[in-house]
Amino acid sequence: MLYIDGMMDPTEAQAGRTGRGPRLSAEDKRQRNSYLREFLPAIVTFWILLAIVLNLVDETTPGARLWVLLPVLPMIGVAIALYRATQRSDEYGRIVMLECMALGFGVSMIAAMAVGFLGMIDVAWTYGGWLVFGAGMTTWGLALVVRNLD
Amino acid sequence: MENRLKELRAVSGWSQAHLADRLGVSRQTVNALEKGRYDPSLPLAFRLARVFSTTIEELFTPDDDDLGETDGSVTSPV
């Protein structure tokens, strides 16, 4: 039996299943494509610059303190892509994204505080900043995955 | 808040994605609405009512908690 685009077998509809018809709505695709169009160039540039910095820059490189900051620049693009994705989201998507960001932010702050307190007793971690970043991003990412399991 | 979205969507023979297209929202939003995990904003509730050619009151049934009253009576704001 043929179904008009977007329609589904009535028995499946009765059961609430969405196996027939497009899994993503046009709004989903529009949001995803816009996000990827902004996010991918920034993150690819980040990885390229990170590889360059890790392989070519060390303490003896002239202007090393500036060169090692180079990968931070494309992260501005990533931040803008995330901000714009939040703006483009519909009302429920925005709530989900903000809840997950709040979780990530909370865990980041706890990690930063832990690193700060450890620093007070001279436990200085060279990579303490990465611990804070990793904790926050991992929490945010996991929260998004869990919330999107529908 | 309870709603009849899943029931009305099934009667219409639409997928969640198709309903989402008609509303201009994501499929995830439709799913959350149907499962009662999310109560829509007033503009979205009006769009839902229009899509199903019905009224908001026909679509949504508030719980006692939503009404803030346990006996269903309405008190004067003054």
C-alpha cells in the first residue's frame, strides 16, 4: 500500500511508532544542516592548528606563548555555532540544550573549584585546565546524548 | 498536563515527523509533547489546535497541580 509522504500505516500510527515516513522533520534537518555548516569548518580548523602546534611548537620556538594559543581562535567559531544553534532551536530544543549546558557548567565549576583548592596546598596540575574543560564538555555531551535518546 | 496528541495524530495517520513539519518544530519536540514530558507554549498550543482543527481545551486537560486547586473551583483574583 502506498502512503502519502509523511503519512504512515494507520496501525503503526495507532501504536505510536514512527518507522514509516521520515524520521527527521524538515525543521530537524534545517537545524542540523545549519549547525554542521557552521561547526565543521571551525572544528576542522581547530584540529589542523592543534596538530601544527603540537608538532612544531615547543618552549624554544620564538613567540611560543602566542603560537600555542592559535587553536583557541577557531574555538570562537565553535562557540558561535553553538550559540546560533541554540537560537535556531524550537522551544523544547532550547530547554534541552540549556539544561544540558547547565549540567556541564555546574560540573566545570566543581572541577575548577577542586583544582583551585588543590592549588592552595601546592598541588599544582599542569593540565588542570584541561581537566576542567574535559569534565564540563563530557558532562554536557553525555547529557545531550541521554536527553536525545527518544 | 495530559493531552490527546498521540491519539489525534494516529487518527490522522501522520508520523511524528510529519506533524513536526506541520508545526515547524523538531520531531523530538512532538515526541516530548506526546509523552507529556513537556507542556507547549501558548503559541505552539494554538498551532496544535489549528493543525487538528480543534480547540486547546479539547487537546489538553490540566492536572490538579496545573490548576493550583484540588477541588477544581476557581477563586476570584481579588
